Amino acid sequence: MLSLFHTDGCHLCEQAWALVEQAGLAERTRRCDIMADDAWLAAYRVRIPVLRDQAGRELGWPFTLADLGAWAAGETI
């Protein structure tokens, strides 16, 4: 499972989600609105969008489709 930390009205977050969909990762990615949790807000307020996997690895914006694919495959970006 992956988590995409975002918030409503964030155009960069929308771009990141589009890349997640293009990479075929949407079905295994939950969208986490940082406004719903104080800890998320504190951690990601100025960093969104950020993808995080179950191991705690993060991929911060900006990233490309190629970056996302390599990160999802376990490569270090």
C-alpha cells in the first residue's frame, strides 16, 4: 500500500495523482488529506505532494513518471 499525502485545491497534488494513475498504482494508493490529521499537517504542510510506502520511504515532489516507476520498483531516487 502507498499513501499520497495531499490536500484539496493543490494543483501539484493533482499532477502527482495523475502520475500515480499513469503508473498503474492508483488501486494500491490511498489519498491522505493532510488537513484531516494534525500529525500529517505538521509533517507535510510545505512538502506536499509526497508519496510514502509501507517501509516509510518517501518520494517528494517534483517527480516524473520515470522517477515514480523507479521508486516503486525499490530504486533510490
